[in-house]
Amino acid sequence: MIDLAERNRDSFEIFLARVGTVIPKGDRALSIIGPLTAGIQPIIGADELAVAMVDIALNGAETELITHEELVARGEVSAMGSG
């Protein structure tokens, strides 16, 4: 994919999400346990990740590699702005 993006810079962009643990929507056990282990393993909700990725697809990003922290921040900000 990276090679394809490099050969087609005019029409193709790639972003790589470096995500921690994704908490599935409606998973009660992980929604309780996840925040307790967040200091050891970063977590993000599935909806929050989806919102962040759509935001990146629509608006781009400064770097090709999107960190977990940026995904969380973009997911929170974009979700607040959509309400």
C-alpha cells in the first residue's frame, strides 16, 4: 500500500493507524476492565476509532503514521463537533 501511494502521489494517500486495544461497542466487561489497564495498554472505543478514521480520511493528517494518542484526540473532538 505504501508503495502504491508513493507511485500515485496525485491520487492516493495512505495513513497508518497505530492503535492500542479497541473496545468493541457494547462489551461491558472490556468497557470496565479497559480503563483500569489503560496505563499499561492504551485503549480506544470502536466508535471513537471509527470517528477518528473518518476524520482522517476526510481531512488528512500531518504524518503518514497516526499515533494512538492522535486517534483518541481526533475521535473525541470530531464526535463532539458532530452532535
